[in-house]
Amino acid sequence: CLEPVRAVWAALVTTNGIVRASFPSSPAVPTERIAAMSAAMSSLGERISRELSTGALGYTLIAGAGGATLVIALDHEHLLALGLPHGQSLDATFEGVRTSSVPLLQLLGIAGLAV
């Protein structure tokens, strides 16, 4: 049985920090902040991946006491950012994103996720 992704918010953003879509439409954190921080996380993750020779960036994760922010690189232009509640299973999140993001990936013309 596939556990659903329990995200507090989700946003499709560009790698330069522009919001393309978000759910809910007005999350508790302003979408501009989500987009800017997602782009910054991606940029830092790419730099670290390059410096440590770990290959193309798949995702970045920042976790705190109250939850986590997961930013998945969809392609060189698009990121999927998720605000996850404390205790959300990362394995279930990745599996849920892999299956539920297919229509979004098709719309964007992306073959599939690297995660």
C-alpha cells in the first residue's frame, strides 16, 4: 500500500526562484520565500555535488525540529519543493513523489525523476 505524501505545502519553482505553482495557493510561508530558498538550496546542493564529485544533483533536504524542506531537481530549470511535517517518512515521500509527479513531468516534457 502506497502511503500518500503528507506535505504541508508544495511548490513548483524555477531554479532562479520564480513560483510556477503552489499548493495551497496561499501557504503559511510566503511563496516568494519558498521559491527563493528553494533556488538557494538547489544552487548550494549543486555546488556541493560538483565539489565532492557526487554527480548530478537529485535533491536537497533541510530538516529541523518542526519538519523538513525537500527540494527535488526535476530538470535544469524546474524544482519541486515540499514542506514536510515532522515525522514524515522520507522513503514514503520519495515513492509518493515518483508516482504522483508523472503528470507534472509529462506536462513539463521531463522523462523522469533521478530520485
